[in-house]
Amino acid sequence: MVKNMDLENLFRENLKKYVAYETGEIPLGENWLLLDTNENPYPPIPEIIKDLKETMANPEILKKYPDPNALEVRKAILNQLLRDKDTLTNRNTVFVGNDCDGILEVLFKVFIDTGDQIVVFYPTNAIYKALATLYEAKINEIKLNEDFSIPDEVYSAKGKLLFIKSPNDPNGQSHPNEQIQKICQHFPGIVVVDEEYADFSDKTCVSLLKNNKNLIVVRSLTKAFSLAAFRIGFALADARIIKEMNNVKLPYNTSSLAQIAAISCIKHRRKVFEQNEKILSERKKLVDALNSFDGVSVQPSDANFIFIKFADKSKTLKFIWDLKDLKILTRHFSKPGLYNYIRMTIGTEEENNRFLSEFEKIAKKYL
């Protein structure tokens, strides 16, 4: 045995400056209202649960490895989920992976050498910068406009990968296809549009894929379909890109259960989307109610969350703390330009009513 081994000297050097992605808080105890993680508040529909139970009862499936190519999932995505979309139709243009984050890491494996540059916006999902640091890429961070739109300076940006979150997190608004198309025409590398929350709106840029070989669209099958535990999603791109993604991914990167869940949720998508109409109507209710308070405004949202702005940023943390005392968790970002915002996940009608009732009581103290 080696004595006095210094483990610190064995870790990768760039881990010293690596900042891990920060997940939402998981409180202990009961009766917490968790409005901070953007999960779907509704359970999977009964048809999906039935399909999963049948799979769990089949030992022949459980004892075997999953399909490494997720062929049936890819067929379901093209033939059912995207059938009415004007987009790619070849199964070799679909990659199935460990939800959006896992797929994004595969893209870094495919495209990024040490020292390559990526382009990200601020504010947006922190995972892009986390992965860039891990893979020793340089980061060009472009600040979004005050209304969270993309500034014109993006058209002169250079790099290997450019990431667009649409709808964007934390504000929830989608970026227009006309602008994404223009970015694809100007950017010399690959444009990655992360549409993790796109199923909560009717906006998507998948139609741009047919005419832009440098575009990759990443989608999730966990948010809208209430399958966060299964971590499965897909990417659409030129077949040459998908081939390289399959070459570098781990051999069995999605489980059999996750694949069955994906196929089932696509099969029953219409009933799922009907259930999600409740989220959209509740989103409108929350926006209208919160906008009625003096000093409070809500940003436009195409997602299953809203971004609440306080005119007086000193009031923001008071609301955060008082809500937490009442066992209601929302998300606050202690970052420049975001101090006076709270991100809130849309809950069920009962959960949202509880939030609004407590919010009104707090508002009487501070607004």
C-alpha cells in the first residue's frame, strides 16, 4: 500500500476551478410545496403507469440489456411525436440519450477539444458553463438584453458550439425562429437549441433543421410527460452529427424502463397534452393575479414556470424567506441582474391557490 498518498495531486487540474451545477433544495419533513425544480405537478397518466407495470412484471425484459440504439423510441419520435412537424424524417437523424443534460455532455465529447470556444448567454441554464469548464473550453458569455432577448452582437460571435435555451431558463420565454435561423447563417460552428420546455408551448425550431446542417435541437421527454425520474430525451440533427454522437455515447445510455416509458408517453401524447392544458391555464391565472400587485410583474413565459420581478429588489428575499417559513420553496438566483426575481414552477390548482393566498398575506406586509 502506498503510504501518505496525496489524493489532491491525482485529481484533474481543471477541477480546481470547476463549479458543479447546483440542483434545487430538497427539504426534510412533510407538507412542503416544492415550486423550485420545474417538475410537472401531475403524475404520469394511468396508461403510462400500466405499460411500466407490465414491463416490470416481465423478467425476460428485466434480465437483459436495453436496446443500445433505442430504435423503437426513435421510430416513435419520428412517426408519431413529430409526424405533423415539418422536420427531419430519417431515423439516423435522431439520437436518444439521458435527457437534455446527458445529451449536452455527448455534444462536448463530439465537438470540444481543450481550448475550443463555446458561446452561451446570460442568464440561462448553468449546465453549459459547467460542462465547458469540465471539458476545458473557453467561454464567450453574451449578456441578454433587458427583456431577455438575444442581442445583435451574437451575429459576430465565433466558436465551436453556441447554446440557445428556448424557452429560456430562468425567464421562460422562447426565442423567435427568424432569429435562430439568422444565427445559424452567421455562426461558424454548431448551434444547439435546447428545447427542454418546448412542449408547454406551440413554439419549436425543429422545422429549421431541414435547411441548417449546423443546427442541433435537443428535446426532453421528462418535463411535459411527468417522467423526470427516467431522464430520457432526444436530439435531432444531421445524420453525420448523430453518427458521431452514437460513436462516443456510453453503450447503454438509457434503460429499458426509460425506453418503454418514452414509447408509452409518445403513444398517449394527446391525453398527456390535455392534462398539461391545466398547467397552461394555471400559468395564465398566476400571471394575471401576480401582475395585480403593485411593484410586481411577471415575464412572458412559454414554459411550466414563471419569472416574477419585484420593482424593489430588497423585497425579493423577504418574500423568499417568508414563503420558505410557510414551507413553500421557490427559486432565487443570487446573480447580477437577477436579484429581484423569483422563479416559480406552475403547480396544481390547489398548490397555486395556496401560493397565491400566502403571497397575498406577505404582500400586505411589504408592498
